Amino acid sequence: VEAALAVKKFVVEQLKPERLTAHCDKRNRSSAKVMERIGLCFVGEGVREYRNGETAAELVYLEMVP
């Protein structure tokens, strides 16, 4: 969580985005919990398609940056 917060702080301060978006494999609950703990909100599910033809269900998180 500390590393994710440090990356988030750097991105917000240096790059000044309007929003942060994060994706993780739906089966990876640990990553989803980290995103929630650093302030991102769950917004939905999607499917990621890889170049090799494989697909994976994913969770999508978002935070609007003030």
C-alpha cells in the first residue's frame, strides 16, 4: 500500500492528471484491495484481450483528481 500511495502521489503532483484509472485481474483480490485502500473507487468490470488471443476478466477502478 505504501508503494502504491507513493506512486499515486508522484503521478498527481508531477503529471497533474484529471483522473487516475487502474485495472487488475478479477481473480487478484489483493490488488483490488490495494486500489481501494489508496482511494480509488470500483467502477465496473471489463475483459482484457491479449495479443496471444487470451482474455481475462478485470476490475476497473477510478479516482477523479481535484
